[in-house]
Amino acid sequence: MFGALKLTEQIFYRCIPFRYRDSDVSGNSNFEKIVEVLMINSTSGPGLLFPKGGWENDETVQEAAVREAIEEAGVRGELMDFLGYYPFKSKTHQDEFCPEGSCKAAMFALLVKEELESWPEQSTRNRTWLTVPQALDRCRHPWMRDALENGFSKWHAGKDISEHH
């Protein structure tokens, strides 16, 4: 009678916090910066994650991504660009609105300007700075690898963000 109902997806906001580190090569006239991304431990198993969370009604999606980076990873910075939506399944978010546990992560790039000494989830979260290849090996979920490789890395390769650092 009603036809097929479209299931709603729950959307979470994540950012890939990143910074530049000087290359260790000395005497190189082509002064090179190495890109590092920040990941946090999962509280429910092995592997590393990017900071994420839900969206509060009184904030923009950008504010949600920035807030989660502060709460979970203790970093502040400049939100650069939207990297895309990445679908994933979540056992913890299966409910009557989302019976399949189908969720989407809206991913943003965040250029880190400040690492906080203390932050809300520091008792349960550890931060780890990794190069992109290291981070690809440590991602807890395949969709995060996809976001890092096909979202962040391609975005970063097409950007000249030298004026920001």
C-alpha cells in the first residue's frame, strides 16, 4: 500500500586533522614539508579513528566537526574543505530510524593550529600523529582508508595550502 519506505541514514561529522612537519632531510635545498594526520584510539577495540560525532541542532555541520575535534582529540584549527560523504554500517546506531545501521560520515579537512594540554575525552583517548601511509595501515575501518586515500590525499594533492602554514 505504501510502497518501499526509504530508510533514513544517520549522518556523523568527522574531520581529518592534519599538520605539516619539516622533513628530516638536512642540507636539502628543496625544503620539504611532511603531511601528518591525527588519529585517536577507539574506545571499543583495536585500530585508530578520526574524531567524529553527531550534530546538535543549534550548530552548523562545520561547527559540529570542529567541536568533535576539540572534544575527542583536543585540537583546534582551521576547517579547510568538505571532502565528501562516506557510507558505513554501525552496530551501535541501529535503531527504529536506522534499522540497517546505515550511516554516513561527512568528512572535512582540519588544519591543526593548536594542540590542547587538556580536553574533554583525554582520559579515554590518545592522539597519534602519523604520515598518510602509516595512517592507512592503522585505520580501523575500510571506509576511513577510502576517505583518507581518495578524499583527503586527492584533495591535498590538488591544493596549494602553503599560505596557511
